[in-house]
Amino acid sequence: MTKRLKIMIGPNREEMEIAHVNDSTQPTIINSEYFVGRVLIKIRDFEGITPDGSSPIRSHVYFDGRSRKFDIQIEGRFKKREGVEPYSGEEVHFGSDFDHIVDFPKSAFNAGMRVARWIDPNVFYDLTPPSERPFIMSPYLACMNTLCAWPCPDRMKDALVCLRQCDRDDEHNLSSEADDMVPMEQVDPAEVGATAGKKKIGRHPDDTGALSA
């Protein structure tokens, strides 16, 4: 049986749901103790599993004129912590953790990490953490191609694209978190596609890890 890619998103490992890949109208909503927002995943030539078992959307206009294979877009804000200073760049990380590390020569792993640190000097890892889940991480600020952050809601007008031509139902409109979310800009996908087709260099409007603090 051919293995199929399954993308799951959630506020923690116990509350995960299958994501709608390449569908800008259906982001995955995250609302945890620390963060509220939405996540969009785009994958070139996607043939994986969908939430409702329907045929997958194989690609996205975002990839027109680009050689990139995937895109992760996160938009939202961190929630205030009573009596605690706002989050700093040292507290928010991006990376991978694992159930276990595949057994292979340590010299090869160390060589790989030297290359990783040459690319990103902020990379750190622990193969035997107290959580028993080995990880490789780096500060979020060092990992994103594009990052936009602003005080919320003082600069709401500067929000970047998150959803396009999207009518959301009550279950997903985040009305209960209205003060936590940046507004959704309306963009004509056909117009964006035409622009992308003319440009070989540069970023799509939603190529971002947009956050508000």
C-alpha cells in the first residue's frame, strides 16, 4: 500500500486535526492557553490525506514561478500572561521533536549539526531531554523567511494576507477572539496568480509568519 502524507495541526500533541492543505479558505484554528491564531499549509504536488476523505488539492497559485516545495503560514497573537512580561524572542522556538532518534552513527549526526549551525548559528538540540522527546530547535525569529509583528490592536491596518475571498461559518470566525486576531485582507487569487507568473524573484503576499504581540 502506498503511504500518503498526513498533515496534522493542533495546540498540543493530544489535540491534533488533519489540515486542509493548499486551501486558503480553510485554515486550521489554534486556540490554546498561550496563543490564538490560524495556520495555512501549502505543499507542491500534494497527494496526501484530507480531513473529509475528498480528493486533495494538488497545488496552489503560491508556487507559480517558484521552485519551493512547501509553505507554512502562521498568523495570530500570543495571549497575555498575568504578572509576566510579554514573550521574548528567546521563548518562542521553531523546529522538530521526535518520539525517538533513529540509531545511526553519532559522528554523522554531529557533522549534520555542524552544517545546520553554519546555516543557522542559533540552532540548539538535546538528544536526551527530561521529556524523553529529542528535539532540534531554533528561535522562531531566525526561522521565518518573512516575519511581521506589531502591537495589537494598534496597527491592525497593517495586517498581512491570511485568507482570500473567504466566507467562514460561526464555528471558525473566531468572533470570541475578535480582539486577538488581525483582519483578513481580500485578494483576487486570479490577480495574484497573474502577478506571480511575471515574477521569478520575490515573495507572495502570504509568504509570512505573521504574529501580533
